[in-house]
Amino acid sequence: MYQTKNRIYVSVSNDLFSDMRVDKVCNTLVSIGFDVHLVGRKLPNSLPLSPRNYKTKRLKLLFKKGALFYAELNFRLFWYLLFKKHSVLLANDLDTLLANKWVSKIKSSHLVYDSHEYFTEVPELIEGSFAKNTWLRIEKMIFPKLERVYTVCDSIADIYSNKYKVDVKVVRNIPKKRKINNYKTRSELGLPKSKKILLLQGAGINLDRGAEEMVEAMNYLPDNYLFVIIGGGDVFEKLKEILHQRQYGFFDFFDFHR
């Protein structure tokens, strides 16, 4: 049985299903002897999780987005983690850091911070907005006191290191090498054989991150190109709105879970 000193709770704000970076981190921690517990949230349309090498927990929240969602997430995370036994807390991104910081201070657990992006400069946070100023205040309050921080690339690491005088390490998000023996054909996926496919894939396909411009750009490409998106995010309704307004006929939404 694992000792409590080897137990780590990993927090994210997503529903766990498609976050491959966090999955790789959790599996690495398991391989070196940690008892890993991954905590996220459950959405109405969340797909079932396949069996994993570590424990998972999805919190059911009343709010799905906005300030009330982030407030509820950190409130629930705080109380959930407070009554768990652990020696290490790993917060993924700024939206889980506040709750983890409070719990780590109360329970004297080691706190590790994984910054997946330059959080306060994402397009969703409008310059001068209440939301952006709130996240900046949280970051400025906690970041300078952190001792264990890593991020996805050298440029973000340099920004944080220079801004807060903290040693920020880099752990790149690189896909695992694997051999695929069975895969679906275009016919099985309902994709035309005659078209060249442009693929956008990811777990954070969100507003103002290039998907809208890509849809607009498709209008200037020959008819033998098809733009396919695989993943999740909050931009899909906006894309449907663009398609309806422009009356583009080259784009369709495919269900790859069928």
C-alpha cells in the first residue's frame, strides 16, 4: 500500500476526458511510485472515462462558465482537498491555483504549479477587464512565493522568471510515440476521399484562438479542401454562427464518437 507521503492530488478545471498533457504527467508520477488522484469537473455532456492507472474524481458544479464557475470551482476544490490525505498538490493553470495554495498552507503539503500557457494573456481575458485584473491579482499574490513551477516552453518560462524572480522549469507537451495498428478509413468516418484535409485537433479549441479565421480562410481555398476539427472547446457555436451568416457550403460537423 502507498504511503501518504507518496500521495499527490492533481487539479484541473476541465472534465479530464481529453487533457493528454495531464494524463501523461499522472502516468509518469505513477511510474515513479506516486499514488495519484486527478480531480476535475463533470459536465452534462462529459463522456465516460476509460480505466486509468490512477484514481479520478469529477466534481459536479452548478455553474459552467464565467466568474461564478471559477469561484465555485475553487470553493469546491478547497473543501475537497482539505479533507484528503496528501503530501503533494499539483495545480494545473491559474484557475486551480488559489484553492491549492490555501490547502497546501493549512496542511503543509508541497505545492507544485504547472502553467499550461501564459494564462493572463489568453485572448478570452480582455485587457482592462474585471476578469483579467482579478486573475492578475491572484497571480501576483501567489506566484512570487512558489518554489516548484514548470511550464510548456522556454518563452513562457522566461516571462514568468523575469516577472516574479522564480526559477521556472520547462516540461514540453510532446505526444507519446506509439504504433497504431487499427484505424478508421475516411469512408468509416464519413469523410470524402477526394478532398485534402486540413485538421485542427486539441482539447482547448476556444474563442479567439484561430478557428474563426481558419473557417473564413477556407472561403479562399479551392473546393477540394476540407477543414476538420477534432476536440473540444467553446468556439463551436461561434463557428456555426459564422457558417450560417456567410452561407458557406464547404463545412460540416462530424461526430467521431459514433
